[in-house]
Amino acid sequence: MTPTITVDIGTTSVKLCVFDGDGALLVSRRVATPTVGDGIGEVYDVEALLDAVRDFVADLDPALRRSVQRIALAGVGESGGLVGPDLSLRSPMILWHDQRGAALLRDITPAHRERVYAVTGLPVNANYALSKVAWALAHSDSADALWLNVSEFVAAHLTGRRWSEPSLASRTMALDLRERRPSREVCALFGVDPAVFPPLRPASHGVAMDPAVSRAWGLDEVTVHVAGHDHMVGGVGADLQPGEMLDSTGTTEGILTLLDEPRTDAATAATKIAGGLACDGELYTLFASIPTGGSAFATLRTLLAVEEADARALIDQAHVTYLSGRLDLDRIPLVLPRFRGSPPPEKDATARGAIAGVGTDTTALELVFGCLLGLVRQFADVWGLFGSELDRVKVIGPAASNPLWVQLKADLLGVPVSVAGVDEVVSRGAQALAHGVRRPWETSLPHDVSPDAERHRRLRQWAAATAARWEHLKAMPA
């Protein structure tokens, strides 16, 4: 590999890194993802985003900056906007969770919904880009405009070229997975001309950076690569193999597996888990997004009115108490952590969390443990939709630094969990994709967390005893 700048545009932060040719992290920076309201929903402040990338490059040591040969970009999968040939925005650059296209889904019949899943592998949902595309086309000057994901938009500004990466294209709800091109049939349901979607270019096929931009940024000859959907890129960084699950944690939590062939049958469609293309363009994916992941801890701090250090101390104390066997599961509040909406099979953005079983003597530690246990139970419920055998879970992201969260996953699922020992696995995957190579999981310095048979038995017993209340909480109206 060669020295590479990586840009990972996440929901709450943009991760900027420089790796050397051996894949060692040299420099990193995180900035808040720049977003603004536009009176309808939430959109990217694209000028601030481009400035953040430019400022990071400018602050690099000149010798290091001149050594860079590639820039690799990853981003959240369902965001995007219409971009003209002159690279001007013809519509807002819309965030993935923005629901402005939801009204366009109301008239999609059950038969058409089945057909959309059979072709694209995606359940009809406003998070995916196609309804946003239809909205944008109806509210903008769209002549010659193409729909670009936010990471593709940044790449276009660096190169002067517009293209799409396969794993990102498969999150639009417009791509025919088997034909690997936009589906006229599906696009017609929304009145969208499939020509609005740009040609596909795999991650390893870079485009030369515009010489004028290179000079202005103090770079030499650089090629720009769109690595793909951040969770899928994380799968490459984790060297994900068939029979394994990637648990990609961040603001949300993503569950990813790899398949040789797409699964678009009616039974899989009913689960509302998402099919797609892997970043290598050859394998297929099954993916589920759980809206509440690491963001649950901010919610906890708000509920308890404590600072981050105090919340961390409560989690550490709960971990020690749990491992010692002194935690009484019957006292733990039942927490349904749908703080940002519900995961499959409901996928309801308006759903909210619930807490049951709180008594006058419930402690803060018990509430914290209940929240973590609820996260893991929800995680296990979603994994059950995949209907696949599981050999091992690979964890990347914030959960890697939360040993209680990881141990509960191992104990409830009853399988070993391998936890990345390095940061920015998505960014590492982006560098590997830009060079067309795979990096062994061992280079992420993982450590394994084994399930405990007795704790597994106790957790399964607790889950059975609280099943009726759990299902009742899930069934409550949003």
C-alpha cells in the first residue's frame, strides 16, 4: 500500500486519518459532522465539510502531505443530493435519517413492496435514497444532475468527476442487485429516471485528483477512491468472513454478514433486513441497522444527570458486579432502548424507548446495567432475523472500549466475541479497498471475549421470564 488520507463521514463525526504504506495510523482528527436544518429536515453543510477536509490536509507536516498518494472516502449509506455537471448542489445534501420523502411511499402497494425487495434487496423505507431522490427531483432544477452520496460528492469536488461506488449504490433502493444497474421498474414506481444515478466504479478504481485542487491543497499526484458504505468498509477492515458477524458500533449499531448470493425471498423480505453489495463488488451482504447504539450512553447521562466520567464509573462498577455473580437480574429494570426509533422488523423512525420494572429502591447502577442489557437483547433479537449460523462476532467502534457491553453480547449469544484493539477500523478498511488488498484481522490486534456457560444460562432464563413484558413494550404504539 501507499500513504493514504482517509475520510469517514459518520452520523455525528467525520474521522480524518493518515496511514503510512504499511497501514500504520500516523495522524487522526475528529470533527463534528457539519449539519444544518433547512426547514424540512437535516442536511449537510457541504462547505463546512469540504473545509474540514481541506483544513486537515493543510495542517499536515509538509513532507507527510507530499508523500500521500491516495485519498479514500467512506460515508453513511443513505445520504445524498443532486449534483450538477459543474459540481454545484441542485438539491440539499440530505442526511440518511431525514424523512422528507416518506409521503411518497404511502401509495406503494404490498405487491410493489414485495417486488422492490425482490429486485433491490431493500424494504421500502424513507431512509433509503430513492424517495429522497424523487423529492429532490420535484423540488429542484435537476437538468443533467446526478444523485451522489455525500462521500461521492466530496470525491467529485476533488476530481471533477461524478461516479457511484457499488455498496453505496445498493443503499439507494434503486439498484438491481443481480444486474448491478439501476432498475427501471423500481425507479418508475417513484417517477424517477434511472439516468439520475451515475455509473458504478469499484473502490480500487481511483480517479486522478484535479491538478488545480492538488496544487491548492499542497498535494502531489493523488488518486481519489470512494471506498463505500461505512459499515461495509468496516467489514473489509475487520476482514469479515462467511459465518462471522460484524458488529459495527457508533451512534447506531450495524449488523453485517456476507453471502455468496443475494437473499431476496419473501421470508427474508418480511424481516426488513437489508440486502446489498459488498465493497468488493463480488459478494453480497445482509445488513440491519439498529438506530440506537452508542448514542444510548448520552441518553443515559441525560436521564441520570451525570457527567461522562460518572457514567463510565457506573458502567465499570456494574461490570465488576456482574462478573462477580452478585447482580440480581430480577431487580434489573427492563429497558427497551428505542431512543432513536426501532430496528427491523418494525423500522419505525417514530418509535421511542420504554423502561419497566422500576421500583422505589432501584439504583442508578441497576438502571445503567438494564440499559446495556436492553441494548444487547435488542441486538440479539435483530440477529435472530438473519436465520444464520454464527461462529464468531467481530466488534469495531465504541463498544470495543466498553467491556461490559461486549461481555453481555458474548454471554447472551453464547459465542466468542473478537474485539478490535485499534481505532478507526473503517478507515483502515478504506485504505485497503483503495489498494485492492485485504488486511488480516490480526492486524487489528483483537482480543477475544469468551461466553461464560453459567452466565449464558442465567441470561437465557431471565430472557424467558421477561419475554411477555418485553414483547408488550415492543408492541406499544409509537
